Amino acid sequence: MNIELLHIHKRFGPVHANNDITVTFNEGRIIGVLGENGAGKSTLMKILSGYQPATSGEIRIDGQPMQANGPLSAIASGIGMLQQDPLDVGAFTVLENFTYGQPGGIFFRKNKKHFEQQLAQYCERFGFDLPPEVPADNLSIAQRQQLEMVRLLALGVRTLILDEPTTGISAEQKEDLFDALRSLAHNDGMIVLLVSHKLEDVIALCDEVIVLRAGELVGARDMPATTQELVALMFG
């Protein structure tokens, strides 16, 4: 999968949140999306994942225009976003949340064993602990992230966007997440986009970075890079 964002503009009244952004994301790469608060990085990722429409501009997937009019159609195009607050349903079990959006959805009784096996395979691969019958309300923040991630993978996404995913999780849970993301990008050839202001996370995980400032794309480079080099890109 290859994704091109071409001349993306997003306005909120007088505020130009994204200003003529053109950038390409290639498969098999973990890309950090950097910028201080208000730089426009989350807005750009919400446009890519269908949560917000662009004011103007175009998105192409493998050279073809992406026809996305919401997050479900973006997922159908292979792009999913893990929000800062995962979009699970607290009263539903882990398994019910996992099956949401899949054929059969939460009405899965005839296919329950299939979905249990599918969930177990993801948990075994990534070392996740997601008991299928536990309500999502009982999960930790890290487990809720893990649940949303495997749900998106089961729906077939090939580009995974994560918005500040290490907030509120332990160092051990962060390493588990990073190991999973490395496997998805470097073994499965997915595109992983990490929105973060934590430079230590970007340095530890990413293959390349793009930098936004005041709504504009102001820099891009391959990793590794030092903290000082990234700060210079972010603040000029």
C-alpha cells in the first residue's frame, strides 16, 4: 500500500489547521507525525482516517483516488485510526467489541468459535491479555488500546494510525505495543503512523518522521535522529 496526500487543506472558520500538505506514506514503514500542540497533526490523521473531511485536496491509495466519506469507508479502504480514547463499548464483552464491524457483527453466536480463535491468534502473536468474556469497562487503558488495534486488524486495515498511544500506559505495556507495531510494519508490510509529541517514543520506534508547524508540513527525514535534531525541525 502506498498513500499520497495531495494539497490537503482544512479550515475551521478563520483557522487554517492544515495548509497545502502534500506527503507520501510507503508500506513497511513506521512514520512519526510530529508537532507541538495545535500544529495540525491530529487533524491531518483524522482526515486520512475519515473522521473529518478535508476542505480541499485529494488522497490516493496506490495511485487511485480514495473515496472516503467517514471512518467506515476509510476502514474499507484499508485505513484505521486508534484514537486517544479507544472506541469500544464498555458494556459489551471483549469478544463482542472485537467482532463489531465484521460480517455477523455482535450477532455472532453461530460463528462464536471462529471469532474466539481469531482473537486468540492475535493475542498469542502479540502477547496481549484480552479475556473474551470480560466487559470492556473492566479493561486497563493498555488493554482497550490492544482490543481496538486487533479489531481494526481483523477488519483488514493495512494502514494503522495511533494518536498519542503511550499516554497512561506503563513502560512494559509501551514496549509490548511497540513490539507489535514493529511486527506489523516490518513483517507484514503495513504503514504505521504514530502521532506523538514524545520524542523518546519517536526515536525508539520510527523509521522516518514528518513535522508539522502551524498547519504546514515543514520537514521530513529518515531516522535515526537525535532529540536536538527533531526539536530543530519542530521549532525551527
